Amino acid sequence: MFCVIYRSTKRDQTYLYVDKKDDFSRVPEALMESFGTPHLVMLLPLDGSKKLASADIEKVKQALKEEGFYLQLPPPPENLLSPRHDANK
């Protein structure tokens, strides 16, 4: 199984995975509007030979089968004001 990964032009560090190149037919229209023009990043085998930096391959494969796409969002920003960053403690 392969997937095609696209980068968002409107949202930094946001990627859309689909199973066929340029086939966004199963992606909701509202998502495509907020995603912007997809820019091809790569074609990736989902056989476990390569790891994904920020996504679980099994979750990607399941989402592609069930929904027809997988959306990878950026990690939440680190809260520099959280207690673990308090130097006085």
C-alpha cells in the first residue's frame, strides 16, 4: 500500500495523505478549502520500510481505508509558562 502526501499552503506543518495522486474525491470540501492548494511532497510506501516523523503508519493506513484520507496536524505549541518551566521551583 502506498500513500501520497501533500503539504498545505494555508496551514504550516499540516499534511494531507491520500491513496491516489491528485484524488481528493473523498476529502470533505470544507477541509480542502481550509487546506489550500495541495503541494505534492512525496509518495510513500506504507509497508513499514520507512517511518513517518509525526504519524503512526497503522493509523494512516486505517484512515485511508475507512475515510479515504489522513490529516496530519502540527504538534501543539509548547507552553513556556507551564510549571515545569518555572526556574524558581
